[in-house]
Amino acid sequence: LDGIPVCPHCGSKNEHYELKPRTSTSKLRNGVWKCKDCRKQFSVTVGTVFERSHIPLNKWLLAVQLLCSSKKGIPAKQIERMLGVTYTTAFFMMHRIRYAMEQKVQNKKLKGIIEADETYIGGKGKGKRGRGSQKKTPVFSLVERNGKVRSFPVERVTAKNLKEIIRRHVDKTSTIITDEFKSYCGLDKEYLIHYVVNHSEKEYVNGIAN
């Protein structure tokens, strides 16, 4: 805050002091501060998804940029190649970044015409594609017509999980557009209008769904 370190533990803006390694063999890292009030140590990464990680911060920031700039998501395997890390590390980074996106404070609900759908990310692979895929991560998205987009990784694509997200992020006076997936059944009882696009009948654009 204005160049002054703020303790993430107690919020103090007192004149904290930076801890310096006393010897060349000291395990103390650079950039570690100690709060004069609560006496706890902290660094710039405390309280963020980068906390308690030995991965260099520049690689974290590059991973965030790659994930946010990719329209269809980016597989951990590609992050592994581009950042020069192991697959386990790349998967861990993607999981943390997606979690941070999900936890973003979103007080104002989406309103108006809202389109809801799922997609599956994780790169190319053999086996079933789309719903029922065992090798990809399902991501549920809510798109406000001419407005905002919110996406959430979900563990399982079930009516309970999807409706819970919709209730938390969509205003009750909204019109919701979905496909005929059975997990969306019953939304017409909770929202102003529930418009269903029937893909099984080769319906993709019709009326309000334009």
C-alpha cells in the first residue's frame, strides 16, 4: 500500500522490518518481513495462491497469463513444456490458479439473459469427448448477454453442483438459456424464464437464443 508493507496477518501498517540472511548458508529467503505488532513473518506471496510455493514467481505469473489469454483453456501438459516444469508442478499450478478464479469476490449477480453451458478442457486424448469424459476437467460457464462471463471448474457435472452455482450468481428475475441436459430441469420454477435449446433436434440458434 503506497510502497509500505502491510502485514497480511493483522493488517498493521507499522514500520515492519525486513529480515536479512546473517550468513551465506542461511535458509532465510530474500523478501521476508517481520511484523512489529503481531511478530509474525510474511512476504509478498502470503495470502495468495503463490504462498508456500517454491516455484519462481515469474513462472506463476506467466502461467496466469497463458491461462487467461486462452479462450478454450490450456492443458497442464502444455504448461509443462512452456515453463520447463514437471507435469505434477504444472497440474498443481493450474489447479491453484483456477481455484483463485473461482474464489474471486463476485457480490453483484448476473442479470438479464444468461446463457449457461459446460465445456471440458485438458487437451486432446482418446476416449469419450464432452459429457462423461474421464480425462478432462469440466468447466461450467455463465454468460451474461452483452455483459460478463463467469467460469467455474466443477468436480462433477450434476444438477446439484450446476444449480448451486446458478443460484449463487444469477438474479431470480433473469432469463436462463441452456441445452436440454437433464441437470437443468426445474430452472423454470426458480427463474423468470428458462429457455431450452434442443441440440438433439439439431436446434442451435432459435428465437431468444440468437
